[in-house]
Amino acid sequence: MKEFLWTALPPQPLRHTATSQVESLAHYVLRMSEILGLPLASLIKQAGMQKAACAIPCCGLLPCTEQTLRAMEHLTGQNDLRCGTLWAVSRALSLHGAGTKSRPRRWCPNCYAEQTREEWSEPLAWLIRLMQTCPTHGCALVDRCRICGDTQPHGDSVVQRRQCRQCAASLGWCTGSAHLVQSALERWIDAQVLAIVNYAANPQSPQLPADAFHKACLHLQRIPERWALVPAVVRSRLRRGTRRLLPPPTLELLLEVAATQHCDVVPLLTAPDATFQSALWSPLSDRQDAGLRRPAMPRLRLRVVLDHLMGEGPAAHLPPVVCILSRLGLELDEARQAEPVRVARYQQRYLRQGPSARLRRLDIAVARTLRSVALTQHLVPAPAHLIRWRQRLTTQLGAVDASRVCVTAVELSSLTVEA
Ligand SMILES: [Zn+2]
Ligand SMILES: [Zn+2]
């Protein structure tokens, strides 16, 4: 039936629907202007849209995104273009500051290098600021030309987007996976963001209600051992106005709550009762999320942290073991008694990292980074803070060591210093 329908614009499907690589609505509109040979501004004007599509909601979809969505679905006869936005979670989640406005455009150099003209597509995930890597390649998303270092504008045509506006160099090049230099926390955040995109990308996903987070918190409140781990800001707000709905959380807050409960963000919003039924501390923790677990017992925590830092290998700087113990409220003797083999192995690894003067310099950098409030006041540090720290450290230590210090600091920042 559908193929006999006449549509004003070519009935182009949105690319990669129902996958975490789903094309953003913003890119779909750009692609449409390319297909029509019509400048973007003319397309926007003639289709009755306000301005360029912005795919990131901020308490519901932005009015201009809603309008673009309606206009494009009407004109192309496609009924799943909302999958290129975060419509499905837009009422349950507030993404303040996560939008594209006034931030430089980001892209994956591998995607630009590999895609042929017929495959051009830019994933919705690239627009979410907390996401650090490409959903297809796992390499770091970049926002600067590698030749001249210039940032790139958002509103270009699809063709122009792949060339630097300053020096005309290609913005596509081959680069390796970023997973080795990411900490476990950063990898977990990327996986959670992708799960949200995956939910939104599926045409079958119902729109989550505005009270999804509130309901999850009510469930948590009934389980004291879980409730105690919820960030204080949420607990006090729920206590103050029992009748009032908690506002939709920012993505950062949602991640923080999920991390303390050892669950994933999508089930937390979609099925909180089932999610919180399982035991909080499973005896067998898998390596992947071991760093995120906060075992109540300091000794168990010690084992997790040591394993984890050693598992990070050369991507992390191993700080002196006493630096970790002080954050766990443990004495060296206690630690040696509880984990003799691990502690000894860790200390050997520590010494093998290099000459003592260099170790000392990196130890100080880790300690200083951990004192930064911006990094430690939330379980999930804001990427903007991390980038600033990394830049500051790079001038002192060089890029490689700065990166290692950051990985370690992020790792240790999730260990609250017990008063
Ligand atoms: Zn890519
Ligand atoms: Zn350039």
C-alpha cells in the first residue's frame, strides 16, 4: 500500500533504525537537502520548519525538533523518523547541557574515512556529550581537524562536513580503538548511553512516562540497604515533597543512581521493581563492572580496586598502595593480612613503572587530581572537567602520562573517603 502513496519529498528511510548506530534526525535533514540539491536554509523554509533540527531533548523534545519531526514525517511519508531523536526517553530524562548548541561538532574519523557516498550517516549517539566513542568503531570522537586544529560548524552540507572548513583537509582518517585508554567507568558510561540510544532507535519502544525515575526511587526507598546508596540530593528531595514528583533526572544523575545500584539505566527506568529485586552485592563480580561496585566491606573493595587497576595495565598509573588504603580506611598491615598475594603483586608492579623521580611526579599528579572537587563530588565526573584536567596535566607531564593519571584518578574517585 505504502509504495503507491505520493509524497512531497523522496520517501527516504532513516538509516540504521532499531540499532545503536541509528542516524540522527539532524543528519537525515542534511541528507535530504543533498538529495534535493536544495540548500539547507531553503529546505527548512519551504518545509515550514523553524531552524536546523536539534536532536537532543531538554525535558521533552525541543519545540523546533518536534516541528522538524512532524514536517519531515509528513513530507516524506516516513513514520519512524522520531527514532533519530531521543523522543522515546525525552519525557523521562532531562538532558540539560547535553545538547549540541554552542559546542563544536564531533565526529568519528573512521566513519568519515570508510563510508561511501551512498552510506553517509551520522549516528545520534555522536550528539550526546557524555558519549566518548563511536558506536561503530569504538574510537574516540574528535572535534578538531588533525591538521590545523580548527573546530567545525554544525550546519554544513553533508559534502562540506567531511572537509575542514579552514584548511580543506579531509576529516576522515584511520585511528585505533579508544577502549584501552578509557577507564572502566568511562566504558560503562558509553555502554549506558548506547543502551539509551538503542531504546530510542527502536520504533516499537513506547515513550517512557515523565514519572519513570520517580517510580524507581519509590521502589528504592522501600529497600533500606539500597536507599542508603542513593545520592543525598535525590533522597532529600523525595523526603521534602512526598506528594510531588521528582523532576526527570539529568543523564549524569541517572548514571550516578544506576552505578550505586549496580544496574543498567534502561531497566532502572523501564522495570524498576524487577531490577531491584536481585541482591545488591552478587558474590561473583565480573571484571567489567568490578570497578563500579562499592562493596560495603573495605577488604572486598580493596581486592576489587587492586585487580582493577592492575587490569587497566599501562593505560593507568598505579599509585602507591597507601594512597588507595587511605581512601578505604585500611591500614597497610590489615591489607597485607587480608590480601597478601595481591598487595605484594601490586607493590611490585608499582615499582616496575619507572624511575623513582618519575613515579613521585605522577603520584603527586594523581593526588592533586583526586583533590579536585569537580572530579570527586559526583560518582560520574563530567567529561568537560576531565578534558580540562587532562589539558592541564598534559602541559606538565606530556599527553601519555596525563592520560594515565586521569584514568587512575577517575578509577579512585569512585571510592569515597570514609570520614
Ligand atoms: Zn565510527
Ligand atoms: Zn584543518
